[in-house]
Amino acid sequence: MGRIAKETINRVLDEVDILDVISQYVDLKKRGKNYFGLSPFRSETKPSFSVAADKNMWYDFGSGQGGNAIQFLIEHERISFVEAVRLLAKKYGIEIIEIGNKEQDNLYDQLYEIHEIACIYFENNIKSAKASSGKKYLKERQFSNATIKKYRLGISLDSWDSLFKEIKGKFDEDILKKSGLFSESKKGLVDRFRNRLMFPFFNLSGKIIGFSGRTLSSDDDVKYLNSPETFLFQKSKIFYGAYQTLPNIRKQNFAILVEGQTDYLRLVENGFSNVIATSGTAFSSKHATVLKKYTNRAILAYDSDNAGVNAAIRASYALLQQGIETRVLFFGNEYDPDDFFQKEKNSKKEFKQLIKTSLHPIAFIVKQKEILKQSATQRSLFVDECLGEIKMVSDTIVRDDLIRKLSNEISIPETEILNRFKSMKTKIYRSDDVDKSKIQETHYTSLSDKAQLELIKLGLHSPTFVKEVAIELFSNALLQNVMKTLIENIDKNYTISQLLEITGGTPEERNLIASFAIHSPEKGSQDQIVKDCVLILEQEPIKRKIQVLRDKIRRFEEDGSSPEVSLVTELTNLQKELK
């Protein structure tokens, strides 16, 4: 899509009042020169979310995230950079200057418009005499009119071209092909969805991006048909109902995961506002990554047939690997959530009781697969399979807990499980199972690291004092890159907030800059702070050389021989340099 000009981004960051923006979501109270409140990204009781109004920056001490007003909206509303800038520009009356590919912008606008027209058409079909089978199905399912309207359910007619006729002439045929709503035939484009109950998918801004259609025909082998992969619809990271319930999931810090739209709507109608569904695709690591941004607790309420049990097992591994505390429900009788309410006439109270009986994923697997009744060889294979999945968990505390749980469930000593785990070779996973953008948190503990951090902090608040600092003194690659960015942009007079957008950088670099916008540098003469930090960094390579020489001399002494004179001389000269 076309890019928004830097001038517009700078105006937005200059003119937007970050307190005004964040106060719509967080109750902020002034403490010192900054403002504090409960994190909008996590459940907590003590305020750890801070806003530096003078720097137009925020920082969440609990999660280590931070940024400017644009980044806040991106994280909180789960919208794109462009959508966040547009939202703020509209609110503050700032004209948007765009550069780049207007044709690409136009493509997205047209695709959104096509999906909206299609949705309205499907909705209106509910009133049509030609949609009797769809109306009958809705009546049998007993969905309320409020639910049908809120989730914009509709019906595609049993026709090859009813939607095509509705849209034909309004858009180029090439755009219609890219929408995913039509298929190509020898006679031209035909409707992809025919004689189906239509469930629209919304993006997190509320725009329709695709559909799932449930067949209304008894002789159709394809029960559910989804939109194909398009510019708008990527099924491996899209949830059904996300637009409506993700805010509640974040608020409650708890998600109920189901397999399809019907189960989702049934739970919503029974008073659960924190439910979310995958639809027509297996739960993936990308789904888990998206969900992790909203909660660290989830319950899987999948179908109780063999396929549902296996899907729940795969999904639970993906969730655990993202550090999401996971439990699994089991309905029995091959029931799904819809059956639980409709066939058994259960209520919200009974479902809450069922939640209390949910199992840890490992306990669930052991019970459902009857692992304890299997042979020693089969149990051994199961342990290897489990450990292969556990190896993908990056959090060592969670990993150790899973190993302990596995040991308890199958009555094998924990030491034995640990030994097998340590001897395992790293498993090679499919590329889509690995979040390549994930950056491990770095802890800066050495005197050298602390000096580098202090110079960066000073550079953010009083940039002229660090203008002459030699970049080569920075031994930490990440910190060196941040400092290089600061020095290169000193003469451009960017604010810290603008610097985040102009320079880009990795998530860790951005969060580092955001955290330092909240913290002030050490008290005292800033010129002296620079001198002290530079001295530490200049002495660091000398100290490393001294340590190497000492190790060499010690090895001579341990062997009972005298060290070479040159080593002692070099050590003495280096020690003098430090004085």
C-alpha cells in the first residue's frame, strides 16, 4: 500500500497529546513528573504502566513494551501502522500526505468494498423466498435475531451467479478474481459460495475480509467452505469473532477456544464474551502468537470425537510453546460445545462447572490416549514425542514444569525424563512453526553494558553531550546500533517519539528507547557522566587483555614453571594504563 509521508508522521507525533490518547483506555495518575496506571496489556493490581507526557512516550514495565502514541494504538487496538496514523490524524484534524503506490491502496479499498457489498447481499437474502433452506437451518439452530444481526450472518443462494450479477460492472474482473469470492469457469466467473449459511470474518478494525460458508445441502461433501488466501484473508492467523471478543479476552486475561463459528456463537449466546474460534483450519503457531498478545490463559473446548481430541492436542502444544497456560475440556459422547447447550439443555452455570474439571494438556493426552495401558515401547515413544514439543518452549520455568508434569502423569522419575530431554537433538520444525521475529530478552549486567546504557539514556535526553562519543567503544552490537542511530540523527532535532518512527529498528531497540524516555539519566554533571562512561569503555578491552594474560601466567605457575618474561612485562604495562 502507499506510504504515509514522514511530514505527516512528524505532525501527528508533534500535535497528538499522548495523555489524551492513552487516558481513553487507562486511568492515569500523576506521580512525580510522569503518569502511572494499570497496564492495558496485562492483568495486574499495581500500576506499572507509565507515560512521560513531556517526551510523548509510554512504557509498560511489566511487559517491557513501549513507544509513542502510534505504537500504543497499534498494540492496544491491534491495527496496522497506517491505520493508527490515520486514526490519530483524523482525531486531531491533520491532513494526510501520501507517497508511493496509490494503485495498491486502491486495490485494498476495492477489496474491502466488494466484501462489504457481498455481506449486505447475503444479509438481505435472509428475507428472500429463495433462501428457505437457510432460514430453516437458522430456525433449527435457534440463533437470536440479535446474534444474526451483530455477526452479520447471511445466506448465499443456490445459484451460480447471483452474487456476480449483483457486483458485475462495479469493479474490474481482475479485482473480482482477487477478492476470492468468485471462481473461474469456461463461461467466466461464477460464485464461490452457493447455497450456504454465510459467516463473515472481520479484521480488528471491523472491516470484512472473508467468509466461511456452511452448506445447506445434504449431498454436499464440503461442509464448510472458506475464502481462499487473498490480500485480505490469511487463515493461519485469523480467528472468527476476534473483532467482537478480543477486547474482552484481554480484559479477563482468559480465552475459551473453540473449533467453529456455531460453537463460538452458542457460547456467546450463553453469556461468554471471551470466546474465540479457528475456522476451517488447524490451530497454528501463528494463531498462538496472536492470542498471546491478549492473554496468557486459555481453555480448549473442542469437539469430543477423535478428530477433535487430536486437534486439541496439537493446539495445546502450540499454546504451551507460546507460554500460554492451557487447559482442555472434554464433553464426552462425541459432543461439541453446541451439543452441550442444545442437546443437553445445559446453561452457563453447567459450562462453568465443566471448566473446573478441565485438564492440563499432558494429563489430557495421557487419559485420552490411554498411555498408561500401553506397552513400555509405546510409552517411550510418547515420552519422546512430548519432549520434542516441550523442547520448543523457550521459557525454562514453564519447560521444567512441563517435564515435572510429564514425570508425575506417567510415573517415571523426573531425573530419568530430564536425562532423556538433555540427550535429545534439537528437533527440526516446519518453518511456519518458528516465530523468526521473536527476540530473546537481553539482560545488561556488566559494568561495560551499564556504561553503554547510560550513554544512550543521556543521548536521548541531552544529545549534544554524546555527539563525539566513538561508536567503536560499544562492544554490545544491539547497544552500538541504538547509539549509532542516535548520533546520526542528532542534527535533525527529532523528538524521541519521532525517532522511533523515523529510524525503525528491531522491537528490542524500540522498547529500549521507549524505556529510556521514561527514565532520566543519572544525576550530576552530564559532561562528567560522559567522561566516566567513556573511561569505562576505553578500559574494557584493556581489562580483557589483562585477564587473558593472567590466565596464561597462572597456567605456567600451575605447571611449576616460570612464566615468560614478555608476558609479565606486557601485564605490568597494561596495569599501568589503568592507573
